[in-house]
Amino acid sequence: MKKKVLGLLLAATMSIGMLAGCGGSGSADTSASTDTAATTEEAAPAADTSSEEAAPAAAASGEGKTYALVTKSAGNAFMELLGQGFKEAVEASGGTAIIKDPASATADAQISEISSLISQGVDSILVAANDENALQAVLQEASDAGIKILTVDSDVAANSRAVFVNQASTELIGQTLLDACYDIAGGEGQYAILSATSQATNQNAWIEAMKAAAEADSKYANLELVEVAYGDDEPQKSTDQTQALLEKYPDLKVICAPTTVGIAAAAKVLQDSGSSVKLTGLGLPSEMVEYIGEDDAHSCPYMYLWNMIDLGNLAGYTSVALVNGDLTGAVGDTYEAGSMGTFEVVDVNGATQVILGNPFKFDASNVQEWADKGM
Amino acid sequence: MAGKSGREISAVPEGGLKEKLLTWEGALILIFVAVNILGVIISPVYNATNVLREMPKYLAEAFMVFGMGYILVLGDIDISVGSIVCLSATMACFAGNAGLPFGVVVLVCVLTGLCCGMFNGLIATKFTELPTMIVTLGTQIVFRGIAEVSLGSGGSISMQNTEGLSLIAKKIGPFPISFFVLLIFAIVFITLLSKTTFGRKLYAIGSNQTAAKYAGINVQGSRFFCFSLLGFLSGVSALFLLSTLYGANTTTGNGFEMEVIAMCVFGGIATTGGKGNLIGGFIAAFIIFCLKIALGQRNINTQLILVIIGLMLIVSVVIPGLGSYFGAKKKSTTK
Amino acid sequence: MKKKSLWQTLTGSREMSLVAVLIVLLIVITILSPSFLSPTNISQIFRNNALTLLMAIGMLCVMLTAGIDISITSTLAFAGMTIGMLQKYDVIHNTFLLFLIGTGIGIVCGLLNGVIIAKAKVAPIICTMGFMYIWRGMAYVVSGNAWASGADVAGFSDFGKEGSPGPYIILIVAYVIFFIVMKWTRFGRKIYAVGSNAEAARISGINVDRTVISVYTIMGLLAGLAGVLSVSIYASAQPNMQYAKEMDVIAACVIGGVSMNGGRGSVAGTFLGALIIAIIAKALPLVGIDAIAQNLVKGIIILAVVILNVITQRMMDHQNLVRREM
């Protein structure tokens, strides 16, 4: 009995506390929230009318605005570089950058982060999506709240965001990787692909682009793709998978790993075992210094990537441009990206994109230099 | 002996500590209030509107607390729930995209969960020598494996017709529908465990399975029922998760099992069986949600949030332990 | 008659039935992939799964006391990440010192587990779940979102390089030590005693708390060592390393016949269990199973082997009963 009374009492105090808390925070916060509401309302119609003349000719500064980035996951060096670039660009424009690293590399975890950013009333959210479908609902909610949505590194469905900041066109990456395999294999022979997880959006897109490019030109007729293996971006599984590829295909000439963890693991396996199989793909210079070289002592003659810091920079400037109305995300829009010059929104298969440039080649001559730069 | 409710055999030890904290549930309510006050202090945007808006994604997880509570009271454990959520959500998406009406989609989602739960229950009751941790470890890999195979390369599916989903994602006033459903479930399952003979039987099984068996309780039947129930609730969970995701992929529900077990344990349900009650687990779930939301709004490193939750978990189980430790010492010295 | 006695030896001891499972598994794999039992492959199996094999011994000790430790891969990541960062920022490059630091971290983590479980009477799964979150989080904090990679750990990674005997030596030494300890020393007997009946053990003068603490400390030590080894073998330290792999270790032990209720299990059985898990991991990509279905197949095999275990156990009991009646 005593317990019940006490429970009721506690419940009562709790609810009072709750109400007081909410009321208190509500009133204390009104100034701030109306502030953001006002700015977003201002910005929203500008975007809706989508007439460039109507867009406020505000200075290209992000003064007083908040720009957020949701990375793929915490503890990811690749994403850390993106974050660095993003922060530089945003701060150069006078804005505030919030970088959120989800606890794990899942869409579930990203939803919590985006949800929290909506509460904070940020002006734009830049997402490196872990899944192209599962963020749809929360991104819709964010844009209903007047927040500008854009994606970087890996895209979501085109109607969920204003623009996708792409590192390099998917077709070009596919073509480049295929050419690398062709070149290293000497024009003919077997090659295999070691990817990340089976649902990694960009890896899948690049692999598809490689296959399409191989179909398109008879030059690649003697180049045979034997298997796509998945190392799940885990060193151990990637090692197992690489060894299995070597075992299964004694005539294998090249392995192509379009993922940073996979390429490093595969490089170590090939180099340590002194295998004649060569490696190429997409990798971080700092991870690969040990393994890049023309001679037989190194497993990877060359590989590609793009400048992640530049990508972050561009994404930062694009966020700023989108928020202050310089950019609406329509095809043909052009805008200034700080010191990086002018960029134009293009249409790739019905998806609006801004493309950073071409994949950059890393070989023995420049890899050390880039690794020293921290990339 | 078992008294009016399961509360009489709660995790709180008899003696000095009880007077201080009254009951663990009382302490949890205080912690809940404290977390909310903390939220208001550290985050300028921590208010009812925002908390309720961020809540639906977390609420989906809370459904499993009831089922897991039952399982833990039995002295069992189920670490396959995350995978069940994944499989249910995947199957629901396939059903939805096949053009089936939303009612059928809901049925598919929930029934998939139920089937998985029944499969767990079947193995757990047919091979009683096997610890349920191992059974569900195996099915955890298998269920997610089935989802992976059916999703094929790409590993992701989106629900094309989102009408039904947006319906259950709707809000009544400021509260999401899932909140009311959760409340109803809470009332039903909390009453079932603490006020009925069925509930008392579960405590009996958890306290001493052999004794329960000789007392004429259908031990294996009850265990089968609880595993099926948890499967069913994981299906419900998947449904509400879908209403915030509009799609599923191979990582959906990853790590849910540990989070749900943590909520139950933080709520005072002992993994050794026979102790604790669901109200605690229910409040604990909200404490963890509110804490995550508050710290999230403060943009605190997500991994640091996990460290904080880990610490809370350990402190919450160490306190009663310390109580009995010092209590025992005092007793022995007074002798 | 002869057939029956063979059947009896097979079902008569758990290790023998495991050997039988292993042989069947190997025959199936060899048919599908004839070169599976080549020396290179065998050495790769041990090297790639050195971590599971190593931690399985610790898990055996923990499970013998009716406990469980699910914080091990978090401890592994914390220790591994720490020594990775120490090298990245050029603090320490001495292999021996790094091993010492990594295992030291492991010991501290394990000791904490042990003290809380033994002294505060906390259920092992809960205590270690808390630390699972804490140490994993600490690994992320230590990393500061950076990775230690090939060039950072050059020199140190020679220890675990392909062709280097390092990992094998550690494995052999660990298994030999624990085989002796568990079979012929008082400490080993104490662990079994505590797990079989803690109350009886206490009455017969065994310090139960101290035994439990030392068991978790051993587990921590091996997890820390595995963390160092992991960085050395893969030349990479990332905060999410070996995430959720503690379940593989637990599965290895259970397949190896270790009872989760304590008191039953052997080093030889654990070794065989871990070996089965290792062979599955190695064979799945080789035998031509579709990449996407590999997890499913792995799960089914684990479930099947575990259930098979129960069935042979039941037969064993039945046989004993029949024999007694005769």
C-alpha cells in the first residue's frame, strides 16, 4: 500500500517535472527556434519558386547559419577527411559546421542522427548515405521542416535530396578501373573484384559500370571477370576472400578492390605471399604506401581515388550555396565553390549531380607525398 | 508466497538499501526525471515537441522489451531479435511491392516474426540441453542470412507504396500512434506477468525449473509460448521501424538484441531468471531513449554515448550487489 | 560387432565425435575443392583464425566457471587500437613493449570484469555487456576517427606476417600451457570445481572469488594479446575490428563441448570446436557457394553441429544407462 502511494507520488512529481521542464525549455527556447523558423521560411519559398532572379542576392557567406554533415560511421578515416574538408569550407563561409558520426555504419543509426539535427534546426544536412532507400522518410521530414538536403559520396533516391555531390561520375570510375585491369593484365586474362558488403551502394554502382564498360567495347573481350567477392570491409574476411580467389583461380592476373579496407587487406596478402597477381582499385594513399610500386616486390602498381578533402570542401560550399539560394539543385545551375571555382549541376540518368572531377591516379611517384599530406 | 504480484520477488535485495531507494522502479522514475532535467539543461532544443518527434524510431525498439522481459524472467535469453526484425521488415517490403494490400503486409510482417520466434521456441524446447544463447546465436545468423539471400545483390529494398506506412506513422496530437500501441501492449503484458497465474508460473520456472515442472507447470509449453511471443513482438517492432525507414536492408536491426537486453537489465530484470518486472524495463527503455536524444542534440560523440550507457548498466547492477555485499559484512561483524 | 564398437568409440567421447564431425566436414570440402588440405591452406587457416583460436581458451576457462564474457572483442579493439595509435604517432615501435602494453590493457579490462562479477555478484553476461559498450567506445575515442595502417605498423607487422612463425608459436605455447594447466595443476582443478559446484568448492577451502577473478583476468589477457596479434597479422588497426566476433568464440567453445552451465569442457574439445569454425570460414568462399549465401550456410552449419552434439550426448547417456542395466 505504502509503495503504491509512493509510486503515485513519484509519478505525479515526474509529470509535473516533465511539464515544467517542457514549459521552461519551450519559453527559454522560443527566441532561438523562431529565429531558425524565420530563416527557413525565408529560404523555402525562394527554393520553391526556383526562379534565379527571385533568389535573394545574399552575400556568398553562411554567416550565422548551421550546416550539418552525417557521415557513414564513426571511426572511419575516409569519412574523417571528408569531414575535415567540409568543416574548412563551411567555416571559410562564416557558418558553423556540425559533423555527426553515427555509431555504426547502418541506415538505422543515420536516422537517429538526422532526426536529432532536425530538432536542432540546422539549415542544411549533407548525408553520405548508408542505404539508398531507408533514409527516405526521415529526409522527407527534414525537408518539410525547411532543411536543405544534399548527399555526398553515396546517393539516395533523387527525389529525397536537392543535389548529389559526386566524387567522379560512376561511368568514369567504372571505365577507369576496367582500363587499369586491362592495362595491368596486359590486355587479356582473368580478373576478380573484391568489394565491401553486398549492399554497399557505390561499390555496386561502380562494379555495374565496369561490367557495362566491358560489354560496350570488344577490346575487353579477352578480359574475363571471374568473380565478385565480398570482404565486408573487415580485414579478416577480406583476407580470407583474397586467399580464396588466389586458390580458386590459379590463372588470375588482377584483383580490383574498389574499397579502402579491401584493397589494403588484399595488398598485404598478395605482397606477403609474393604472388604474381597484381592489384588495383580505390584506396587511401596513407593505407597503401607500403604496397604501391612498379616492381615485383610491391603488389599494387597503381590505384585511384579522389581528393577526399576537396570533396568535403565542395560539399561544404554546395551546402552554403543551397542554403543562401545561389543554387536550387536544378540542372544547369552554376555556383561558386569558394577557391575551387565554378561548378555546374548536371543530369546523370535522371539524378542531379555536381561532379568533383576525374579519379586521381596514385602510383609510386606520388603516393608518399599524398600520404604525408594526411590522406 | 508469490504475493500479489511479481514485484515481491524483485531484483532489489531486502535490507538497508530498500529503505533508501524504496524500490528499483521508484529509483528508475527518479532517474527518468533526472535525465529529462539534464536534457533541458544541456540542450536548448530539448522540449516535448522535439523529443516526441525523434521518438518513433526508438519506440519501435521498445516493443521487444516485453517479450525479452518474459524470456529473461524464464532464465532464458534470445539474441536473434535483431535478425528477426530484419527478416520481418524485408518480407513485409516484398509483400508490399508485390501489390498486396496493406493489411496483408502487416500480417506478413508480424507472422514472419511469429514464425521465427516459434522456430526458436521449437529448438529451445526440443533440445533443452542447449543453452538458448547458443540456439539463438545460430538462428541469429540464419534469419539474417535468409534476409540477405532474398535481398540478393544490392542488399536493400524500398517499400514502393508508402501509404499504409505513413498511416501508422501518423500522430494523434503530438503523440505518434506507436506510442499508444506501445502503451496498450505495456498494460496488457505488464498485467499478464504480474497479475495472472500465467505470469506467476513464469517466475516459478525462472526460479527453479525442476521444481516448477514437478509442481505441474507446463515448463516447455510456457517457454515455447514466450519465444513465439518475442518473435511476434519483433515483427511488430519491424512494422513500426518500417514506418520510419520505408525500406529494409541487410543491416536493419543490427545490434537491437543487446540494446533490448540492456533495457531489461537496467530495468531490474535479472538474466538469471525469476526476478524483476516489466514496469522497470519499460521505464528503463524511456530513460535510455531520452538520454540518447538529449546527448544527440548536444552532438556528443555517439561512441561516448555508448560508453555512458555501458557505465549506467554496470552501475545499476553493481549497486544492489554492493548493498548485499556490505549488508553481509555488517551482519557478520555484528555477530 | 566390430561396427558397434566403432560406433561406441565415436559416441563414447565428445572429442572423438568432434573429430568425426571434422573428418566429415573435411571430406565434403575436399570433394568440392580438392586442394583444400594443402600446407599453405592449412597454415592460412591457423593464421587467419589465430584470434578466435586464442580467445577460445580464455572463453573455455570463463565458461567452466559457468560464466560468459561478451566484452572480449571490445577489449581486443581497445588494446589493438591503442598500440596502433602508439605506433602511428611514433611513440613506441618496440614490438616486445607493444605486446606488453596490449596484454597489459587486456589484463586490466579482464580484472575489472572479474572483480565486479566476483565481488558485486553481478551476472557475467550483464557485466561484460556493459564493458562491451565501454571498451568499444574507448577504442573509438582512442582512434580519434583515424586508422593505423601498413606503413604505421611496419616492422611490428613482421611478427604476424605470412611466413613468420610468430602467430603459430603464440598459439602452440598458449594451447600447451593451458592443456597442462587445466589437466594437471591445482589451479585447473579449482576452475572445474568452482564451475561444477561453487558452494562445494567454497566449503572444501577454495577461494571461489579469487578463482573467478583470475579466470576473467586470463580472458582479458588473451583478448589483449589477440588485439596485438590482430594488428600484427592484418597490419591494420580500426576501431570496429572484430566487431561482434565474440559470438564466434562462444560458438567455438559450445561446439567443442564446453557446457555453459560450467564444469564441463576441455582444451582439446575447445581446440576442435574453434578449428571447425575456422575451417567453415576458410572453406565457404572456396567451395563455390554464392557470396550472398555464405552467412546463411555458416549459420545452418553451426546450428546443425550444435544440435548434433546434443543428439550424440543423448546417445552417450542412453548407452551408459544400457550398460549399467546390463
